[in-house]
Amino acid sequence: MGEIMAGLALGPSLLGLLPGNLTEVLFPPSARPYLDVLAQVGLVLFMFGVGYRFDLSPACRCTSETSACRACGCCSLSSWWPAWASSPGPPVRRS
């Protein structure tokens, strides 16, 4: 939880609100590619830690109702995902 709060505090959400353009001072553009790689490695390690502690035993004791609900969720996801993934995105305004 502390990593998430630190990321929010150091990101443009809170740090960008302060006067003086502190984001540019603390994170210069020349260092941002290295910080991006470091952030991606940190995210992979964080997700590995979450997955390592994940307990699957409650999911194995599921009933037929929860299995049906899970199947409906997978079917609905597979029906809208191709349309969303192939959408071009928002239009770009050029002046």
C-alpha cells in the first residue's frame, strides 16, 4: 500500500499541483527512460509478490452458481473485447 501511495504522491496527481514545476526538477527528461524501466521492473516484482501470496483454495470450493456466474462473465468479456481492442481510439484534433 505504501508503494501505491508514494507513486500517487510523486506523480502528476499531487506533485503536479504544487507551484514551481517540481516534476521536471525531480525527474528530468533525460532520466525518464531509466525511471520507466525501473518502474516496470518494480511492477513485475510487485505483481509476483501478490501472485505468490494468492490463495486459490476458496476458488476450488466453488458451487455451481458461482461457476455459472464466472462462465457468464467470461462470455461477456469475450464478446466485447475484440470490438474494444480494434477501436481506433479518440479522434485527434490538429490545429
